[in-house]
Amino acid sequence: MRASMRPLRLLRFFALLQLAACASIPVPVPGQFAAHVAMPKGLPELAPCVLIGERTNRPLLFGMSTLSFATWHQVIAAIVIRHPKGVIVIDAPFSKATARDLGREPLSFRLAFGDARTKKATAPLLAAAGIEPRSVTWALITHAHWDHTGGLRELPFAQVLLSEREVEWTRSMPEASPILMLWNLQGAASRIAPFKFDGGPYEGFAESHDVLGDGSIVAVPLPGHTPGSTGYFVNSGTGRRWLFAGDASWTMEGIRRPALKNPLLRAIVDEDEEATARTLGLLHALSKDRPDIVIVPSHDLDGMVGIPPCAARASANGTAETPKG
Ligand SMILES: [Zn+2]
């Protein structure tokens, strides 16, 4: 009995520590929300699917500023969109080199993020879903952290799109930044195409960038977690819309309340806590004002309801579609 109580006591201790560390950073929520953006005519029908690289159940208080022990279904995942112009992935978490990558990091990092045994490389997951990794045309990166870029080396022909601010920030960072594992981006250096937010206000965000020029994929800045963190709106011709929001919040519940990340962890992972709070306020306001737009944080399976696991598409004769290489 005593032994079984111990983990609970530990969790309670952690919760009290969290409460004590709860610096009161306000989340400013805009009262007046921006005019809605009219969707362009003739958008392609898009149906994002998800490849889960790792799934871990944790108490919610690990993911956000709360004392709740409800389960956070944490995932590390890639989103795939079969667009008529090419195959898109949003983030590429792991590769077969992830074990070696983790081996280069301090023990504390491995204790926090686990080892490679539970992590699935993005490229084989793509192949299992009938998508040849060499056929991926664009990798849209929400931010440069290791769990969003580790699979880029195995997508050899993907142009890697991320905001210019993020690229500049990574250049200012020391080579040995465990959370960045900069060699992921360096290994794809010739394929990196940084973009500017050149498109004006968009759905409450001050700036935007129309990624493919057809209004189907629109990037918006979500600064704070990292300076150049980016969210990607995906607008389907069916009328369905999503905003893939990276790590601005780790949990859906964090956007709903709104509540920042766990205060002990955010002090480590969020570059600018006040900017993160402003971004979270915008996401919260968007979730209230626009229930038609599904906001998807990178690391919460509960935010991916309605986004199916990627699977091979059956062709007319019932066999799996031959991937184009
Ligand atoms: Zn992440």
C-alpha cells in the first residue's frame, strides 16, 4: 500500500512545486476579432492525415499550467497533405538516426525525452502509408526544435520551408543546443527555402504568407516558443479548415482555457514567455470566434480528432496506389 502511494505523493509534490513556480504571466486575449478572410474559389479538396512518431500518456499538469491529473495523450507527429501540386508534410519528427542523435545529448535530455526505442522514423511511416519519401515535395516546419526536424534527412527531395525569422534565430544559436539538434537543418541546408511574412493580416494574425500562392496553405507567425514559430492554415475546397499551430500550446486544453505550458518546463522550452502568452491569447480568441477552424497543436492527440492516420489509398482495382517517385 505504502509503495503504491509513493508515485502519487511524488506527483502531488510536483504539483505543489508547479504551483509555487506559477509565475503569473497574463494571457492577453483580444476582445475585438478581425474580419473573416473570404476563401478563394477553386481551392483543392485537402484531407490532412497524421503519422504518429511517438505516443505517451502523461498527466495534464506536465503539459500545461494546471493541477489536473487528467491524461494528456501526448504525441510527436507529422501531418501529411496530398495536395494536387505535391505531397506536403508539416514537421518531420524522427529518422533512423534519432538514436544516434539522442546519444549525443546529455543524460538529462534523454531522461526528459526518452530514448529512440519508442520513436518511429517519419520516412518508413510515410512508406507504410503508400507515400514514397522521395516524393515529398515540401516540408513545412512549424519551428526548428529537434522533434520537428529530425526526419528531414530522409525526405531527400523535399524543399524545407520555414520562416526567415526562425532560420536567422537558429544561426544565432550555439552549435550544441540539445533542443535544436542543429545538424537536422544543416543536413538539409541546400533545400531550405526561408520565407518572409509578406501577405498582410490574416484571421487575426498581423502577417501571413501564402505558401503555394493559391490560398490553400497560409503561414502565420506564432512567436514565443521560438522567435520564428509558424502556424499553417490548411484551407480545403470542401470548406474544412485547420490551423496547425506547432508548439504555441502543447495541449488543446491550454488553448481552450487559455493556460500556458507547465511553468517549470516552459521556462526551459519557451524562448519568450510573454510573446508565447500573446500568441496563446490569439489562438484562444480564434478558437472562440471561429469554431469552423480546427486548431491543432503538434503534441496533443485529442486535438487531432477528425484527422485520420495516413493510410495507403486504394486504387480502382482495389490495390494500394503506387506511390509516385
Ligand atoms: Zn515539439
